Amino acid sequence: MAVHAQTAPDGHGAGTMEAVPAGLTGLDEAEARRRLSRHGPNAFAGKRSRGLIGIVRDILREPMFLLLLAAAGLYLVLGDMGEGLFMAVGAAVTIGLVVLQEARSERALAALRELAEPSARVIRAGTERRVPAREIVPGDLFLMGEGERLPADGILIAGDALTVDESALTGESVPVSKRPAAADAIQDGDPEPGDDTPYLFAGTLNVRGQGMARVVRTGASTRLGRIGSSLAAIADESTLLQKTTGALVARLGVLALGFCAIVAVAYGVLQDDWIGGALSGITLAIALLPEEFPMVLAIFMALGAFRLARHKVLVRRAAVIETLGAATFLCVDKTGTLTENRMVLTTVWRDGNAHDLRPDGRISDAFVEPLRTALLASADRPVDPMDRAVRIAAMRALPEGNGSGTPLRTYPLRPELLAFTQVWPEPGGGVLYAAKGAPEAIVRLCRMNGDERALMDAVVAGLAGRGLRVLGVASARDDRDSPSSPEDMAFRIEGLVGFADPVRADVPQAVAEATRAGITVAMITGDYPATALTIARRAGIDTSPGVLTGREVAELDPRGLRERVRRIRVFARIMPEQKLALVEALKANGEIVAMTGDGVNDAPALEAAHIGIAMGQRGTDVAREAADLVLLDDRFVSIIGGVRLGRRIFANLRKALTYVTAVHVPIAGLALLPLIMGLPPILYPMHVIMLELVIDPVCSLAFEGEPSERHAMEKPPRPATEPLFGTSQIVLGFVQGVVVLGAVFGCYVWALNSGIPDTQARASAFAALVVANLVLAFADAAEPGTSFFDRSRIAFWVIGVSAAAIVAAALYIPPLAAILRLSPPSPLNLATALTIAVLAGGWFGLARRLRTVSLPRDEQRRPA
């Protein structure tokens, strides 16, 4: 039975089962479905999505909706059935609208949870395939590689140097080793975690080696399931911004209720109208409560994460959405991110001569031995791209011997020796050691002297300068099989093999876009420096400062490293552990760092970076758990798309919160000023309900769907210290609100002083307030340079038309107008009020557009 681990020469990649033992074909699909039906899904008891009843229950706990229901009840108790029913229906519609928005948010979160579900490799009907972990059933055979979490409880039946971290169950930080049991072993009783056993447990982490296990228990029956843990659930803890906003709303709620009591008592004492005082107090409290703040944040975060997932970027931590727009430095892997990860063996070097493989795969006899040795040093069922390339080339050139079979022993890559070695029996007796790995590791195994080493370095540099990824190949023979370390053997150089991995076609354009956006792109790779420089140059990364190698990183002190990373953009021969040092150096220089990674050892760097980005296709579970984002397609262009969308989400969220601040100023002012000045009230609770029907969908749907600014990716990142919603946004919102308040209240006072009945003056003021709010929303949301009737702005126009229809009905349908205490104003008065409203709501947008048009193009691209 052959169980091999193959890891990329740069130290990345997960181990993989390379051969299925004879007779172990696993369950067939029909039997797997029957067992899934009988045992249920392999899932722990995690947090479920809120249902409709739960959403309604949470909404009815909000102070604003309690006040609406109290006002409706007060009207009904007074015997004013029409107004009471209107309030009740209005409150129901408002609550229904919020329920729909919350349900949309829950659906987005459910879709994200489905995307984030773990998967596992199983053997079904003799074929290896990847299935969702929840579909694993007792009796399944599953494969595990380095860095993967185990999906179920089981028995190890095949493995190679398997070491498991069981701290999730035991609390012990020291990993334990596992030994295979017989293939037909049956788990007896309820075994305990521990060292030197074949028992494996769900939720534990394979930190080294690879193996095959038979599933015994799944879901809630596993040891972890009985504890009640859930490692797969998406964390939904509120972000710091959400907590801060919630505290702000709570304080304003207390203030609003205090004002409510003061106004009610003052109105009752001064006007001798306690019922009117209670209604006025409730109106003011509703007007002061910015209950949209937490709702807008929650909806933007959920829908923003869902939008990112549609762009192949899975958000694991919502707070990272706030950080994306501030990223200044992007560190990316080469293989599979900048390149296609589609290795093709193109060149073989031996004894001073290089041979380029022909399209038909034929090879000269003189170069057969390096290719054969490379094949023997590769996995039998390859997952690593270079192993695949070797096997494809060998199958074409070496039809008489394809290297299939079972090696006696394998020696995986280690940080101190980046070479993979397999031991094979020879037909005439004795054993053959076949090694393949980094050229310097092969030089070390071959014990070359200084001149030989210099010659080899020159050859490797020449091949790497062509953009090839170069591996050395060596062999050694022994008379008998003994567990000797490769370092103890006298290897002989067989040659070099060169692989071409083309740069993805969309990478140069994406790198150029990142550069225009003020984001520095750096490449970190374990590859040879000359290869790294060539690939970086083709990708459009700045190579003029040269390359910094892992050896140089190790020799630099922290201060020296900080100075070097200010200029260097290409890092080669970097060990995964050295990524953390690079992240810390960049952070010390004031950069906002995004870092990609896929291996177990990448986790510290991903955790330390401001934005950790794990590979979804080739990354390990450890890397994904440490990351903030997971690339579902492992492509560099998806990172840039995520930054672009992150900037849009941030900008639209800031605009929405500014708008919420602005609209509450005139609503609160119009509820309070008439009481202070002894004028007839402008707003009653039913008017506030109608305004809420406009405000809620505008700030959550219209702002969230607002298209990005045309030059959003031509501006530098915002400063990291700049808050999403700070003093400048509060001041801007307050100023906008005061302008609208002054305009609408001025219209109302002018109408009353002109002898116009208060019902008509109220109608003009109410219509002006609705129009001013809609115009203000468009002025805040629409970026200069975007089309006025952009298709993505359809939500705003639907809301605008609906609001116009509602206002028209309130003015010109007599029963409704009577309930709202309105009467149709004259066309001249209405036109005057609406004109003033448009000017009051649109002055900011008009000023911003004029300022943008008057600025030079470079100035237009700078952040406001």
C-alpha cells in the first residue's frame, strides 16, 4: 500500500493520499445516500438562521416600533377609529418592510454559511472525490492531508507519519502520533484521545503527514458533537463599529424618551391638552430615534459579504469589509495566484546541455535518465502541479516504464531540506533513492565542492532567467534497504528539470489597476530569485529595486528589514515562517497589509496581517481559519475585485449613515419647533410613519445598491485612522438636515402668516419634507460622473415614484387627507414648497458636482 505526501518545493501545499489500498473501494453512492438518510447530516448543533417569527420578535423589541404601537393604541383608546386604524396599518407596513430587509440579510448570511461549509476527500466506489463534510456517513473512507481538520470520528487504516493536534478535545497543546489499525478494524466502545492509537476525532487537526480513515461516527454522535461545539459556523459577533453604533442609539433612545416626557408634560400644562401632549411627545421621540443605524450596518455587512462572495471572495470576518478600502500593501504568492498553476515540463538539463522537449513529447536518449529519476521522485497519483507535469512528460517520453508501483519509503520535504525522496526496490537487488527538489538542496545531497556548486548556480540562474521554475534531480543506490536518512547517502546529480507556469492573462491589468489605486503589489515566493524576477516583471510588478531572499531576511535585524521592504517588491526563497517577519516590518512602516497564504505555516502571517487572504482551492483548513477572506478561485484578479467592491461598500455605507443623521434633524425639528413657538403641529405620529416608509428602504436598499464611482480605483487608499462615521460625517449630516429644516419650517411659517389654513400649510410642509429627503438621498448617494438614470439605481427610482404616489394620495384622497389632517394646497403654494425642497435637499450634490467639474482630472481622483 502506498501513501505519499507531496508538498511544493516552497514549503506550501497539503499532503495527499496518492494510492488507494487494494480492496478498499469505499461505499457506493446509493449506499451513502441510504446511510445519510438514516444517520442524518454530519453537522454539529450550530447557530441557526433566524426564522420569520424570530425576526418579528426582535423588531418588536425596538423602542421606535414600541412607540408606534403605543401611538396607535392611544388613538384607538381615544375613539378616533380612523386615525387609530391608519396608525396600526402604518406600523404594520413599517414593521413588514423592516422584516423583508432583515430576511434578505438572513438569506445572504445563509448563502455565505453554505459557501463556507467544509469539504472532505472520500473514496466512493473506488474513486477519490470531494464532497461536503456534512454528507460524510459512517463507513465512508476519507483521506486527510497536512493542515486539514478531520470531519468525523474514525479509525486510521493507512497513513504515513500522521501527527494530530487534539487540543480542541483535550486541551493539550502537544500533538500526538497515530498508528494505522487493520483495514477491517472495528472501533470498540468509546475510545479516548491519546498518543499511539488509531483513533481519530472530528474537529482535531492533522498537523503532519497524511492518511486514510474509516468513518465510525458523524454529527452529534461524535465526541465533539456531544460537547456541543461547532467549528464550521460563521462567527456573527458584532463588529466594533456595530457595538459603538448600538451604544450611540441606546443613549439617543434614553434622550428621546426624556424629551418625550418633557414635551408631553409641558404641552399638557401650557395647552391643557394632555392627550395632545402625549401624542406630541411620542412624535418627537420617534423623530429623534435613529433606529436605522444598526439596521443599516447589519444589512450592509450581510449584503456586502454576499456581494463579495459573488466575486469569489468569501468573508469570514465582517469587520474586514471596513478595512478593505484602506489596504496599501498587497503581498501575494506566485504559484496559482499570479500564475495559472498549470506547470508544463519544458526543459531538461544534463551534463552541461539543455534540451527543450518537443511538442510530441519525444526526448533524446541522453536526457532520459533525469526524467526517469524525476518521475520516481514524484507521487504516483499526483496532486502537486509539478508532479503532474513530470508524469505527463514521462508518460509521453518513457512508455516502457512509467514509474508506477509502491515505493519502500518516502521522505517528505522539511524546512531544512527542500527535497522529496522516495526509495524503490531495484530488479537486480538493492534499492534506489530518487530525490527531486530545490537545486540548493540537491547540491547539498550530492556534496558538491565549491566549483561544482558555482557551475550549478550559473546553470540554474540561466534557466530561471527564462522564467522557468527549476528543480534538481539526483539518485543514490544502496545494496540493501535500511531506514537511512537521505543526508547519509552519497547522491549523484542526474540533472535539472525546468517548468513553465504562465502568468494569468488578467494579472498584468489587475496589477496596473492596483497601482493606480495606490496599492503596492509585492510577490512572495519560495522560488529561485531569477525566476521570481522574471515572473514579477511579466506580471507588471516593480522589479527595479531587485529581490530580497529568505537568507537575507534571516540575516537582517528588524530595523534593517523595515528599510529593505520600503523598496523591495519581489521576495524569493522565502520560508512560510518568514512571511510573519515581512508582515510585521510592513506594519511597522505604517502599511495596511493584505497577505495571501495557503499552508499551515502561513497561519501566523495571515493572522498578523490586517487582511489575511487564504486560498480556497489549494489552501489548508488552518490557513482558512486564520484568514479574514478566502479566495474561492485562488485568482489575483479576485483580490483586486474584492478591494474595488470593498471601497464601494465602505463609501455607500458612509453615505447612508450620513443621510440617516441628516433626515432626523428636520423631522425632530419640525416636531419640536411648533410646540416651542406655539404654532399648530406640523407632524403627528402618522406622518412620521409615512416618512419612515421612505427613509428605511432608501437608506438600506437604495444606498446599498448605489453604483461605484467611476474613478474609485484611481484614488489612493483612505487613511487607516479615518473612521467610517466620524465627526466630519456627523457635521455634514447635521448641516444638511438644518438646511432642510430651515427651508421646510420657513415654508410652513410663511404659509400660516399668509392666512393659509393650517391643514394646507401642513400639507405643503409635509410634501416638501418628503421631496427634500428624496433629493437629499440622491445628492448624498450619487457620485459625480455617474449616470443620472443608472440601471443599478432602479431601487431609488422605484422608492421615489412610490413616495410621490403616497404623498399625492395623502393630499387628494379626502378620507386619507382627513385622517392625516391635511387638505390640498393651491398649485402655486405646492409648487413653491417643492421648489424650495429641491433646492434645500440638492444644494450639496450640486455643489459637489460643480466642484468636481472645475477641478483638474488628477484632483478629481483624490479622496474627498
